[in-house]
Amino acid sequence: MNNYKFFFLGLVMLIISGCSEDRIEADTFGSIAGTVTAETTDEPLSNVKITTSPASNTVFTDSEGRFEISNVLVDSYSVEAELDSYTTAFEGVEVLEDITSDVAIEMRLSETDNQAPSSPELIYPEDGATNVLLEVEFAWDSVDPDDDDLTYVLELRNGSTNETEEFTIVSDTTYTVNNLVLATNYFWQVIAKDELNEPVSSQVSSFTTFAAENNPFLFIKRINGNSVIFSGDESEDTNEGVDANVLQLTDESKNSFRPKRNNDVSKIAFLRTIAGENQIFTMNLSGSDEQQITSSVPVTGFRQESIQFTWAESGQRFYYPNFDKLYAINNDGSGLVQIYQTTDGSLISDIAVSSLNTDTVILKTNDVDGYNARIFAISLTSGQTLFTVLENLSGAVSGIDVSANLDRILYARDISGSENSNYRIFNSRIYQYDVSTGIATLVETEVVSGENDLFPSYSPDEGRLILTRVLNNQGAIPSIFSVVIGEDDDDNELFTAALMPDWE
């Protein structure tokens, strides 16, 4: 029995002795620090509850979304972030001894709490709008109850071709689309998305773009060395009335100039250079269906930029010059005939006819240098001169027009009287000749010294005129102005970098 007691006692002592030789390891700690932000906006989130698994301390983020948990046992942890209206987020982190481990947590708004944006309200163009410009700034409105960032999709469908274009817009509620098609019905709709809810759509709205027929003005611009024909309108806002509704009608690879509209036949006639010769062409008001009218006898005389032709007989014929001869041709290219020839060999440069007096034609002639200008009226029936408007004056004369009743004639002349080899014009001013009195009166405009007013013509109501204004130095850029006759109203600039205007 005593032997058993001694054995047991020895065993206990041996165990105690073995344990006293093993070192007891101390716990080690690190820290966790991080930031919490909103997923869609990157805004810091405050008062977010931060816990870990395995459990450590519980902390809350400050106003800048930051937090720190100290004295965390070295281990692998899942950091949990909780905040009302947001889905609970988790991020893994490894805690190391005496090191602060960083973690960034993004929280997504809870779909159960976040509300969808309102259906977009379409503002412009209004539903059913007509004559809308070909460059449209679409506008709409949508409200998000949670102030989420919104993305919009503008869907635009061409009603003629059924082709649909989509434009994605971030945040903005306006978007500009260019180069719409003339006289076309369009349908548009806006879809709003906040990335948390199902997209919401507006109602479908429609509008119609304007037709080129609505543009009353024609003119040319120089592009890559060629003259190109455009149409345009007059803005209702006279302070911002420059270059309204400008539409290109002819190909810039071809030299096309001197456009003249005729509303009786709804056509535009113009000159085009073909194989070095100027020929009359016609086209629809939209610029389509070009037809060559002249061929064997071209339009020619003194200087291409000075030469003119005219519609006649309610759009059924054209009168045009070929050096010292005046020709008539039907608007389909048939019936070419010479109807007049100058008696002194002078060149015919300009022609004007009255819509109410088809027998009388107003001509402007000049010599081969462009001077010794003469403006006079002839009878087509007799070929005789009826009256003379201008002659025996030094200097250049540019452009003529006649009123419907043949009681007034408009022209421009260089009052400096200069005649030079470059045909440089210094002080061209507009005059109106009264047929009954035989007196020419200066038309007051806002032209200043060093500028020229050139190629005037009457407005359809004959209360205004349209003209080209340009500095007299070589290479100056012209503009087109309208002027109220006999009043002190300000001249209205219509189109920049433009010339050869026509107003019908």
C-alpha cells in the first residue's frame, strides 16, 4: 500500500516538474482602421456601426466616415458595417501584431428603402411642335426622392425611316442633337435610371422639323474656294438674329452662285460653273432635283461676281446676258432666243423685270473694264429705250432691282468715282430712282467710311431692302444686312461671311 502511495506521489511531482519547464506565451494585438463611404457617390458616411467577427470592440464612424478599433487580437476578421437605409456591408482584414490594418468599406443604399426617380417630364420641344430647327436642345425634368445621381437615355425616332438613335446623358437634363432632317416628324422619349431601381420612362412626344420652303433668304458662302448656296431665316430676336436656320443647299465641291427664288414655280435658279462656263440651273426649294437649263449659250460678261440673270414671265422663262446680247430661255431649257443686243457693244451685266409689266426690262451695261455704266429700260416689243436711270458717271455700279409697279429702281454705285485696273470699289452707296420724277435719292443706311453697300434688292413687301456690306480692302469678309427704307431703324445683320442675297 505504501508502495502505491510513493508511486503516485512521484508521478505528480514529475508532472509538476515538467509543467514548470514550459513557457506560457502572452496574447498579441494589433488595430483596425478604415473609412466607410456611399457606393454611388463616394460620400463619407457617419454614425455607421462597426463590429467584427470574431468579436472585438464596437465603434461608430465619425463625421468623415472614419473609425478605429484598438487592441484587437491578432487574427483574421470580417468587419461589419451597419447603417439605416443601407445594406449591411462586410470586408475581410488580417490583424497583425503591433500594426494598424486598413480597410475601406462601401455601402449600397438598400433597395427596399430607396425610391425610384419620377418619370421624366418632357419640356422642349413641346408635343406637336412644328417648324422646329434642325439643331434641337432637348429639355426635360425628373426628380429623385433620395437625391441619387441619375443617368438618362434620350431615344429619338425618325418617323419617316423608323430609325432610332439613343443618347446617354449623365446628370444633365438637356441635350443638343444636330443635323435633323428637313420636314420630318420625330418621336422622342427619355428614360431615367438611378442604378438601384427599375428605369422609369417618360411619355412619348412628337415634333416636326421645318421645311426649307420656310426660309425666305438665299445667299452664298465661300467654302474651299467654291461658292455654295444656303438658305436662312430672320430670327424673331433681333439681338440674336444672325445666321438663323442656315441650311446648305448645294454641294461644296461645285461652284454655285447667284441664287434666285421664284415662288410662282417653287424653284430656285442659280448659276453654276461647268467646264469653265457659267450655266443656269434650277432646283427645288429644299435643294433637291437639280436641272441644267442653259448649255449652248452660257451666261457670261464682265466678271463672274458681277453678272446677273432674272426669272421672267411668272417663272416660265429666264433672261440672261451673253456679252452684249440678251437671251431668253424657257424654264425647261427649251425655246432659246436672242431678244436684245446693245447698240454700242457694251456688255450686259445685270437684268431686272417688273412682275406687273412684262414688256419692260431694266438693264445695266458697262464696258470691258466694268466702267462707263449705264442703267436704262427697254421695251421687248419695240427694242427701244424707254428711259435712262443712270449714265455718264464715273465709278462702279453694282446690282439693280425694280419694284413690282415699275415705279422705283434700286442700285448701288461707288460715289468715290474711282476707276482702276483692279476694279476696287471704295465707297459704294445705295440709291433709289423714282421713275415718275426721274430723281435718284440716297438710301440712308448705317454704312460707314471704308465700307461698301453692294447688290441691293427689295424685300417682298418693298418696305425694306437687303444688301451685302463689306470693308473695301481686299479679302474682307462680307455680311448680309436688311435695311428699313426711309426710317432710322438700325440695320439688321442677317448672315455673316455671306454675300449675293436674294429675298422672296
